[in-house]
Amino acid sequence: MKKITLTFPDMSAIEAEGEIRPIVILNHFNPKGKNIVAVKVNNEICSLDAPICISAQVEPVFSDTKEGSAVYRRSLCFVLAAAAHNIFPGKRLLVGHSLGYGYYYTIELERPLTEDDVSSLKKEMERIISDDKAIETDIISYSEACTLFEKLGLTETRRQLNYRCPSRLQVNTLEGFSDLYFGPLAGTTGMLRVFDLLPYSGGFLLRFPRHDEPDSLPPFTDQPKLFEVYREYKLWGKRLNVTSAAGLNQLVHDNRVSDFISITETLQTKRLSNIADKILERKSVQAVLIAGPSSSGKTTTSKKLSLQLEAIGYRPKVISLDNYYLGREQTPRDKYGNYDYECLEALNIDMLNQNLMDLLAGKEIKIPSYDFHSGKSYFKGDTMVLEENDILIMEGIHGLNDRLTHLVPAEKKFKIYISALTQLNLDDHNRIATSDNRLIRRIVRDSRYRGKSAADTIAMWDNVQKGEELHIFPFQNNADAMLNTALDYELSVLKVYAEPLLRCVTPLQKEYAEANRLLQFLSYFSPIPANSVPSQSIIREFIGGSAFKY
């Protein structure tokens, strides 16, 4: 029998005959009380019971890491699905969007969901977790999977098998209930003790810990404006019968996707038109501030909103916040000693506010410029004045933070929060993370316009998200309007560009785990050619061919 060698992070190694399961070698990782939820095998994340059959570098995945937290959340979702199967047999459990370190769920009942229902679900989850049940992983044939999901009433999971047809599938089973997930789960339920179910708006939230504080739940912070945006788009998706990847794939299969693209683009334009009308209603508004996380489409949104404002009589003028960076020697550093260009203090706030107040008073200003190569601020002669019917537009990550424009009276500002809040799910129990949508956009754009590999973009994504959590998300509810820039067909378009880039990430790179996860995720979507995308679409900001100049 073939021998394999497993090498651990401390460079110690063991040999095994044929294969070995990670669960039996956990003592080699010296976890010091940490919770190991999975392992990396040659930079691929695997479950603790997945046999290792090749020589490999092996390292633990702890629950207090982002990768480990993802395993924890997926496993908790599976426990909830199994509990719902037991408490409400034959009823559809539907996952929604994320909210306050939790996922919003509904259950299709013939009556409203009650607090007692949620309490019963929680008690059943607690029982399953207390019993420390094994989460089994099995490989079954395509035909077995079709029969299984039909029997369990997992309609969207079964429907997806019409368009994604592998000869065999990996399924997870818990107490006789089986489900399909596109990532590894924890080995047993006993390690999933930190959670809560919170009744919320006709459904409930499955709450889970932060990755950096895995032993406690953070306080719940409600975001009613964000929830309402999600709710509206979910209802829109239901009306069109496109709520999952399978629904979109059916449109592609039936050659009906062109109309759907037109409808989604028209809806987004209508939302922008509504925002322009709100600005007009607030006659005192002279400055529009647009903020949103990375790759949410801020630049194209600014340009499309400008067109809408021009259509109702405004003359938009744009100021870039990038012009107001301080000189590099005055830029704060982060805890690692690197220049922190994302913090508010990296901008010349005093100059910006004085310029804004002068503009609003009808005075001409000199606009600064910033040379990123030399790290110096300078003037090259650009000026601006706001005349009658002119309106100022600024976009940047700090737009919703009133400290950015603290001298400008509130009635003269209109703040817009944008993000790619897709309403699609993969199926009833597997949601699409907003951050995944944006990361795939960024991978495609960085490759096309900045010469970066997929591994390069993945490597810096964690720091991007940390900046968003500090400087953008806390101010979401300050917005006067929210715009969803996700287009429900876009992942099928981005797939064509992203897959070749992701396949170039090798198992020798630490970014391989994330690249592999994204490839599995994109495999759920049938491709849509780029020539179907309108020239003014936000997607053109990332794939090229836009009617706008950037």
C-alpha cells in the first residue's frame, strides 16, 4: 500500500499507509484549547472526516479565523435546517440576507410564525448540539441525489440539478436529514454551542459570533433601512420567479435571459430616478454624497445619477475625495506600520470643508490634486464654482460620516449608501454573500485594469473588509437613500471572466482555498455572454466596454 507523508506547520511530519482522516491527527497541531473546525490540505479547506490520500502540507483551521468562522456558520445553518425538518416537516425553510451578525430566515407556513415556533426551533437545535451528533459526509450518485432532494422537499436544490449535473455529489447528513453545501462542515455538532434565534419581522435571525470573538455573541444592531431594501428586492424576485441560481439558469436555458437583463437594468435606473426626484423634493440640497464598500459601483452610480439629475434640470459637478489626501508624511499609519489611506484622518478635512462652504456660498475654489507616486498634494490650476442649478456630487468611503463634512449644514446634504445586495440564493439553504459578489467584481476589474492576479486581489481583500467595517458599515443608517447595485444576472456574466483567473491560483499559494471556494460557487451559474450587457450597465465598470469614461 502506498505511503503518504503529512507535514505540519512546525515542519514535523508523519507517515501513513494509504489514507488518514484529519480527526485522528489533531493532537499534532498543538491547539492550546482552540477549536479546530477543519483543516487545510495543500491549501484546500477540508472537513475533519475527509480522508487525506496524498502527501500534503496540513494545517488547522481554527474557529477564531475568517475561514473557520465560515465553516462554523455553514454548520450552524445545517443544524437549523435539520431542526426545522424535525419541527416543521414538509415546510420550506428559506434563508435570506445577513443582518447584524446573523442570517434572516422565514418558514413557509399556512399561518404567521410565532415566538413559540422560534423557541421550539431553538430548543431542537440545542438538543442536536448537546447530543454532539456526527455530521456525516457521503458521496452519492446524481440519480440518488435527485431522488433524495425530491423526497426531502428541497425544491430549489433539486431544480439546480437540471443545470449542474455532476455524476456524483457530496452531501451532508445529520439524524437522517441530508443537504447540500458548497464548503466543508464541522465534524460534530458539539462545537456549535454559541448561537441564538431572534424573532424578527415575520421570520427570525440565526445569530452567530464574530470570527475574532468565537465564544460570545455580539450585541444586535438593527439596520431597518438596509432590511427594507433587501425585503423589496426579495419581493421583486418572487414576482419574477427568479429567487435562486436555478431560476436564473432556467432563463438562460430557455433563451429568455435578454428580457430579464432589460428588466433588471430598468429597475436599477428607476431606483436612481426615484433618488433624483427625492433630491429635487429637498430643494435645499446642494451636495450629494455617495458611499459604499469596495466594488459596489460607486463611480458608475455617480455618472448614472448625474444623468438623472440633468434630466430634471440640475447641472452636476463632481469632486473626487482622492484630491484631498494629505501628504504622505502626514498620513496616519495602521498597527502594522503601513500608511492607512482608508482612515478619515488621511484626508485634509479642514481644506475640504472650507472649499465646500465657499462653493455653497457661490465662491470660486482652487481644487487640490494628489500625486500617489510621490505622495504629495499640489495645485495644478483646477477651479470650480457652483452656479444656479449646479449640484455637487462626491463619492468616497467616508461619504456617510458627518465628520467628513462637519461644517456643511445637514439640510444641504443628501447622503446615498450603495452596495451589491443580491436577492438571489444558490438554493433554499445556501445564500449568496454580498462580499462574494463584490470580490468577484474586484477580481475581474483588478485583472483588466490594474494588472493584478486573482491571488493578489484575494490577498488584500481581508484588509479591504476591515476598512469597510470601520469606515462604512457603521454609518449605513445615516443615509437618506439606499441603492442596490447588484444585478441578478451579473454573476453569470462575471463567471466567464473570473473562472480563468481563479484557476491560475495554485495549491502552493495560500489564496488557493478562497479561489477554490469561489470556483465552486460560480459553478452554480450558467454563463451569459458579455454582449448581452448594456453599455451603461454597472457591470461594464468591471468587464470593460462602458459608455462612460472613467
